[in-house]
Amino acid sequence: MQHDPLPDTTCEWSVTGMDCASCATRITGALDRLPGVSAVSVNVMAEKLRLRLDPDQTRRDEVEDVVRALGFGIAAPAARKAAAHGHAHDHDVEPGPWYATAKGRLVILTGLLLAAAWTLGFLLPGQWRDWAFVAACLIGVAPVAQRALAALRLGQPFTIESLMTIAAIGALFIGAAEEAALVVFLFAVGEVLEGVAAGRARQGIRALAELVPKTALLESDGRSQQVPADSLQVGQTVLVRPGDRIPADGVILTGSSGIDESPVTGESVPQPRGPGDEVFAGAINTEAALRVRVSRAAEDNTIARIIRLVEDAEEARAPTERFIDRFSRWYMPLVVGLSVAVILIPPLAFGAAWGDWIYRGLALLLIGCPCALVISVPAAIASAMSSGARRGLLMKGGAVIEATAQIRAVAFDKTGTLTHGRPQVTDVVPLSDLDQTELLRLAAGVESDSSHPIARAILQRAEGLTPARAEDARAQAGRGVSAMVEGRLLHVSSPREASEQGLLADGAGEQIATMESAGKTVVVLSAPDGALGLIALRDEARADAGEAIRQLHAMGLSGTILTGDNQRTAAAIAEALGSDYRAGMLPADKLAAIAGMADQGVMMVGDGINDAPALKQASVGVAMGSGTDVALETADAAILRDRVTDIPAMIRLARAAMRNIRQNVSIALGLKAVFLVTTLLGITGLWIAILADTGATVLVTMNALRLLAYDPTRA
């Protein structure tokens, strides 16, 4: 027994048969009129309908009846999922090839009727020939008219189905039965082609979902057993054999192997991974057996997050898309009004022949469908996002793509972004009676609870030493860490912070300057009465960092390093990379710097918690894939491969997407304008008008699909 949801409960369905944004608009408009229905959200790419429902006013089955009346299939998500695995028989869900769908069957039916009418035309007298075409038209237009009437009852008079029905029936009345039947057939063909194109755009998402294996070898009590991969829990351990796909995001416990991450990140060369390294669900273990501890549940693994990001991209619609959506709302009524004027004014005002101008007005009706225009932007956005996702370039929606295309400056965090984020301790310099070992041991105690790269480097260097017991550790962003270590308050900070507190003795500044001039980062271990010692670290730049800066410059963009490092260290790294820099920056300073660059369109690239405010402030914030979850959630985009050259690649992809959108809009409006004129002049007729509309839709869709093959990583 199925119970209605509680009042104001969020409900969700799978909806099939949606080909473009206009389909979503029709569903949204119809459901918004129902009492007790609010927050209607239709996702064409994910084929999902979500809304808030008060069952005391409208029941679930009433919502489903409205969607079906509009000509779409609808089912509960569970039923749709079961159908995908061949275990459901819900008539609303239409798996299989195009000819198995309702629109495909309509194409076959109208095509057979048209062929039969032409055949009868050769065999029978003229009158019977005309009646054959009338029958072909009426039978073919019947399901279209049914959807048009349903939309009309739901307060939507201006739909392509209504225009199509009026044009076809009107053509019969003026004796153009053959053209009317041909128009119905071409309309059906166009709808199928739109569906096929939309299906291709969704294939990339479905392929991502198939990357994660269905089963996993779960280790428990010293034995391994095969279990469903989606049942794995955080903390469990799985065995991954050579050649197997990794079933979950996790951390390697034992074993070392090459990991082919190309299915997830597009990285073509297997990467060496060993104990302590993170691995992605869907990546392929190429060499040796691994034991992996699951770090994320199935619904939150990297693949799932990418799929959600791509599917939910429609929520962040590009400004261009929003403008076209508003434009299309008055475009169709305007053309309908123009069509009525074309039918009435010449005969009434100038005595022109009614038949000629009714014919032209009906042809003009078919030009009023904005399908090609409406689909021009979302098709390009979806293709660009799918292309980027396959290469580890994730952008959260059309608004982000459009903003990225307009970027003029790129600001980089240094540690973990332009560098590997794995600094190594190079110098340990006591400034008191402590020796190097004791200095390292105490510094490691202060940093024992920190995950900062500098803390990890100090802890790694102090391995094997007797741990110093620390309590009440506190971190201040950009200022260092303090803790009570063995009853003594100690602080690890930057030289600038220590100098401002008056903790550095004479002579220490020269030692610090020498190490910083060599590109090293220096931290000071100090007590309330003075500095105890210096620890210098060096973090090597990523191999492709300089090439990324060069590519940005070649694209006409500026690159600037924003770092908390001192002036000398920042200058050494910036000079090696060929970039501008700003040094000694606290998180608030980075935020102010980004705000100051906002007028020219700035992209901020970072990986840490300290970068989150600047990522949010930037026109586009990009998180490195190895960065913290805070950075990934705050950012507008992410790169999974930790390649700095993926930043210019992301900008190239966004620019290509916007070029594609401009081309699509030009095709859609250009064809409309041409056939508007030729129709008014009587040069083109009904079947050319519908062919132009269908052709424009197919052209813009196929043009958008070209982005699926575009490789933005090629400079």
C-alpha cells in the first residue's frame, strides 16, 4: 500500500521524453498551476522532476497525470532504476532504441501513411488520392493534437504542438492535404532527432556511472567476500586485485601499484600509488594487489560527485541562457500574432486572395517554434561539461562556464597549487641551548594535530623521535600554531609574526634572509621569552607550473601568485615561473586582493581552507583536486588531475563553449529570419517551414555535440 507523503514533502520522479529546455518549461508551467505544488524543478539532463507537495490539496497521482497529459513518461525513481536493470515494466519508462519510443512509433506510422498515400495516388483517381493524404495527416496529427489540447487545458496555448495542429488542419481546409501529411511526418522526424541528440548528450553521464564496479571484495575477519559496491561503508577494507577497478574512494593501506586514473581524470599515464595515498572509485589497479580503506560512501564518491555536478548544472544557468529563455516566452506569441496579421490584412485591406495568404500565415506559424533557439545554449553547456568531466575539468553549471570564458586574470595560491604541497625540511637551526633533535621534537609536538603541509613536513622529519606531549593546540589562520608542550607554551609561526612579537634576536634576521633567498620557507619555534630556533623547508614547483603560466600569457591573461610566504621566497619562485606575485598575505589580504582585481574578471586557484574566502570572492574559484573538501565545496570549479596546465585548458573549454553558443544562436535566428522573409514573399511553403525548424534544431544540437570531441588540453 502506497501512502501519500507528509504535507510539504519534497517528492521526486523520473521523467522521460524531454529533449530540451522548452519541455522543462511546459512541465513547470503546468505544475505551478496546481494547488499545493511549489518549488517545481525540472532537470532535463538528469530526467528528474522535483517539487514540494501538500497532498491535502494535490495527490501524487494527479501530478503524474498532468505530466502524462503533456506527452511525457513519468515514474518513481526506484521504478526507473529497476527498468534500467531490466526488472520493471512501467509503461512510462521507455528503454531501448529510438523506434521503440512513442515518438519513434509516430515517425514509422506517419511515414507508412505518407508512403501509402503516395502509392494510392498512382493507383487511384485524384479524389481518392486526396482523401488518402487527408487520412495520413489526420491519423499522424492526432497524438500531436491530443498533447496540444492537454497543454491548452493547462493554460499553455503557445506550444509547438498547438502550432503544428493548427497548421496541419488549416492546410487541409485550403486543399493542401499532401503538404499537410508531409509536414506531420517531418515534425515527427524532427522530434525523434531531438530525442536522439538529447540521448547522446546524456550518454556521457551514464558512462561515468558505469565506471564504478558493481561488486567489491570486502575483507572481514581475515577473509574476503564479494559484496555490492554500493553497500560499502566508510572504514571498511576492500581487496583490489590487479586489473580490477577500485570500488570506492579510499586510502591505500598496503601494497604499491600503478593506478590508471584515466576513466576519472583523463590522466593517460598510470600513476604510482602506495600506502597512505588516496585513490578514486572507478580507477584501474594495473600491477599489484592493494588493500584499500573506504573513505567515502558510494553516494559521495568522486564519480557520484561528478555526476551530481553535471546533472545539477542546469540550476546554475548561464546569463545568456536566461536571456534566451525570457526572449522565447514572447517570441512565439509575437509570431502567432504576425501570422494572424498575415492571414487577415492583405485580403481585407488589399483584396488579396484568401487562399494564398492563409497558406503563408500557416507556414509562418511553423516558424514560430523557438525549439532551436531554446536548445542552443543548454546543449552546448551540457556537451562542454561532459567533455570537461572526462578530462578532470569540473565546472558547476553554465554560469560558471560563461564567467570562465570572460576571465582576464588568474590568481594562484602557491602551496599545493603551483607547488606539490609536500615541502621537505632542509635546515634546522637552533637559536638557544636546544640541539637540532630537541628543536624538531618540540616543533613536532606543536604541529601534531595540524594537517598543514608545513606541519606534515616537520612531523615527517621528526619520525623516530620521542613524541612531545602537546595540549590545547590552537591555529590562527596565516599566523601559526600554538600549544602547551610539556607544560610550556610554544608557538610555530612565520618570521614576520615572530618579529612583530619581538621574539627574534639580533643576527637571526640574516640567517632567515639567506635561507629565504634560496627559495625556502622559514618558520620560527618560539616561547614567550624568545625564539628557540628556525626550521627551513622547500616545496618544489610542479613540473608544469611554468608551462601553465606561459599558456596563460599566450592567451592574453595575466597570472599572479598570492602567497603567505615572505618577499624573498615568493620572488624566487615567481621568477622561476615567470609570474607576478604578492607576498606575505594573510587570508584577509588574499580576499582584498581578489576584490581589487574583480573588475577585470579574476579566477582564483587554490587548495586549502585558507583559500576558501578568496575562492568565493573571485569571479570563478577553482579548487585543485587534491585540496580540502572545504575548498572543493566553496569553489565554482575543480581540476582533478592536479595539473596546473588544466587551468588554461579549462579557460579554453569555456571559450570554445561560448563560441559554440554564439554559433548556435546565429544558426537558429538566422534560419528563422531567412524563412520568415521567404514565407512572406511566397517563395517557401509549409513543408519547407517545418523542415527549417527541424533542421535548425538538429543543426544546433549536432554543433553542440562537437564539443564532446573537443580536447581543451591541447594548447
